[in-house]
Amino acid sequence: MKRIIASVIIATFLLGSVAGCADKAQTGAGVGTLAGATIGALTSKNKGLGAVIGAGIGGLIGYAIGNEMDKNDKAQIGKALEEQPTGKPLAWRNPDTGSSYEATPGTPYMQQDKIYRDINIKANVDGQEKDVKAKAYRGADGTWTLVQ
């Protein structure tokens, strides 16, 4: 039992150190998995089985919550790529996270039979300013996919 709790604590610290490399859905899934495993192990008679079942349920719930928080931002980036003229920024604030963004698309160009646009995204997340330069292509269904 002590070994399981110690493992969860160590895993939580490791997850915290790599959370910056994951999106919100992945981070939510990781945190949910750890929380679910801990709760499952502490509340079940069969500690191992309880941890496994709890981890699965927690991971699914955490992913769903984190994914919903990302959808608003992705939709706004897609809107900027589809509707904004070259060089004209689109600004928004995520109501769930309080983070603010400004996306400025570049000139569309053709590459490998797809329409691409470069985009500069300025983000203010938890009081920290970040600039991200990326590119995206427009799929056959009209949706934009970030590739860099």
C-alpha cells in the first residue's frame, strides 16, 4: 500500500515536470489517471485492481475535460486562418481558462496540393506571454490543421 502511494507521488512530480510538453487534454488525462489510480487503490479491497480501474476511469474523465478546454482555442485559430485577411489579427479570451490569444495569419500558399498559411499566435497564459509561429493546411472538408 505504501509502495503504491509513493509511486503515485513520484509519478505526480514527473507529470508536473513534463506537463509543459503536453496539451490540455493530455495533461488532463495524466492527472485524471493518477488521481483515479490513487482513489481506486485506497478504496478497493483489491488494491491493484482498484488502481487499474480507477486509472482507466480517471484518464478518460481527465482527457474529456482537458479536450473541451482546448476546443475553444482551436476553433478560434481555425476561424483566424479561414476568415482573417493576411496580417490582420484575431484576438479572443478563453472563458474557461482566462488565457488570452491573438492569432495573425500570413499569406496563403500552395504546397503539395494543399493550401497552407503561416500563423503567429501570441498567448498570455497564467500571466506569461508566449509567441508561437506555426503553419497550417486547409483540409478537403474546410478545416485547418496545425502542422508545426
